[in-house]
Amino acid sequence: MARVGNDLNSGTSQFYINLNDNRAALDGKYTVFGKVIGGMNVAYTLGSLPVYTPPDGQPITPSNAMLTSVTISDSP
């Protein structure tokens, strides 16, 4: 869950699907929860879209990065 700077109480509804194992980089300051149980190909497709140079990192063509349906469940 994303947060703003060092403010521990600034978590918002921005969620990330990690395409690589980056647990060490998160260093205990972020909450990691959940698991993709289907459709990981969509996450890899989104991850391969061309983006602007960091730190922005936003998709160059945002309309290519739209999800039309996501299901979040408390059990697989």
C-alpha cells in the first residue's frame, strides 16, 4: 500500500503488484499483503508498457494501462 514520504499514516488506496521479489527493498516500512491467483499475464503486460523516465514512471499512453475489472477476495 502506498504512502506519502515518511508519514506512516499516509497510506492511500494505491496498490502495487510486484513483478520482482523486492521484499528486502521494502525494509519493513510498507505493508505487503495479498497474492495474485489468476491473470498474472495482465500484470506482466502492464509492467511491460513504455513509461516516462523516473521518478514519474507513468505510462506514456495511459489508456493502454486501464483495467476494466478486478476482483478482490478474502479467500482464493
